Amino acid sequence: MSVFSISVVATLFSVVAQVSTAQAAVLKPSGVSASSSHSETEGVNYEEKNLTDSKQSTVWVEGDSGSGLGAWVQIDLPEETEVESFRIWNGNWYTHDFWQRHNRVKELEVEASDGTKYTFNLADEMAPETVEFAKPVKTSFLRFKIKGIHKGSTFNDTCLSEIQLLDAAPEAFVPVSSFTASSTYPPDGDGSYEPKQMADHLLDSMWCEASEEGDGTGEWVEFQFESSTSISKVQMNNGNAYSFKYNMKANRAKAMTLTFSDGSSEQVSVKPSMMKQVVSFSPRTTSKVRVTFDEIMKGTEYNDLCMSEMVFLE
């Protein structure tokens, strides 16, 4: 598509995307620090703050003279909290080519605020990896140290793109067991566009439809919940939410119809904006919702409808 400079998830395209039923809440960090960071190059920064900015295409690159062994990044929490697991986007997710050319972390040491250390081996795959502790770790920070690397094909710099710390508490939104879409744009050199990416807390990964001639009108995504539940709101970041510039380039929704498991439906208007918005509708108890896009605001460059984030709330 070449609409975005974002990630590629190395999996085969599938219209139906399954997601884990374990949807732990993402903790909001209070700060990030690092032992070193690569200097800015051609206006692109590689600072540690990129690890918690909700974008997988912005990257922390260690600034050591070697391969980065011993370099670390620390994510602070507002207070001592139980962390059950963390989700990591290993390597440089700017593009698939960049991911292959830079080092990825192979062995990762994780240190808690009480000094306890844990060691994990990470897969050498361009896919988000969730790493669970044997039991929840009560801590005010986690420090991630590079102890071993998967060698890149070109550069001797080791990169991490995003880290999410996960609580033992469930997400605030309704858990989804599977997503289905009328069509999904196939993965390309810039990214994958699967519907499950609408619930990953990242602004630069998204679902995009794949109609060849249309603008997205009549396309749909369906959310199958884990059980029948009461919902009354949909929260969303419309279009490509990487930046205002990219948001303007692709199509966004202006109106959509929500169809529930009992056959009832309701049309809602939405703002064609990348900013988070919450839209209320008549409360329903349902096991699924199909969202059909009725009205589209066309982008300035690409005739594809995209949705960065969409979740349902009680």
C-alpha cells in the first residue's frame, strides 16, 4: 500500500484474526530512561521515549560503540504496582527491511525495583511477543538489559520499538475472541493491516479494507466477544493515527451502523479525526457487533479506509 512507514507482522494474511483471551490492562508509565541512545540522524531520533509512545514505527536504538550488549532501558511506574507480563516489539519495526538489517534482542535481563532479576529468551520474529513472569512482580520500575542479540544483516546497532507493561487486571474494554472483516489489505513492505490491530494500543498499526474500486463504503468489521455482555460506547481513533499528515492521506469514517447479535442495529456519526473519541449508543446486551461503514471522508492520496483503534465499552 505504501501508505505508512510502519510495521510488518510476518504472518500470512487471513480475513479472520484470532486474538488471545488474556487481555491484561496496559500500565501507563511515569518515565523512561536508558544507559545510552543513538544520536539523531537526518531528523530522526532514537530516544528511549519512543518505547512508550504507542507507536511501533518509532524506535529506541542503543548508542554504545559495539552491538549494545549491556545497554539497558528502564520504564518507571507512578507507584509500586504488580506487573504480570510485558509485551515487546523486538527490533526496528520502521519497516520489514529495517527490522532485518538491525540487531534484535535475543537474551533479555529484566530487573525489578527490589533488585530481583529475570532472564528471558526472545524469538527472532517480527511479531509482538508477550512475556509472562512466573508470578506477578511488585515493582516501581522494570529495567530491560540486552544480554544477547540476534545479528542484523547490515548494522551493528540493537533496537527495540515498543514495550507495554501489563497489569493482572483486565482491560477496560470488552474482551474480543475474534475479529472478522469484509476484506483486509494484505501485508506489504510497510505493514500488515489485520483487524485485530484495532485493539493493540498502537496508533500506527491498523485495519485497512481491500476493496479495489470502492472507498470503503459498505465494508465492515465484526467483533465477536468472549461472552454476551452489555455495551453502550465505542472508543476509536479514526483513520491512520500515526500523524495528522498521514491521517489526511487515507480515508476515514463519518458514519457507521452497529448491528448486534439479536439483529437490531443503530447508526452513529463519528468524527473523521485521528484523536481518541468515544461515541455513545443505546445500551445493548450482545455477543457480537458488526460495524458497517456507511459514509466516508476521502483522503488526499489513498482511497483506502483505515481504522487505527476501535474497542467497545460497557
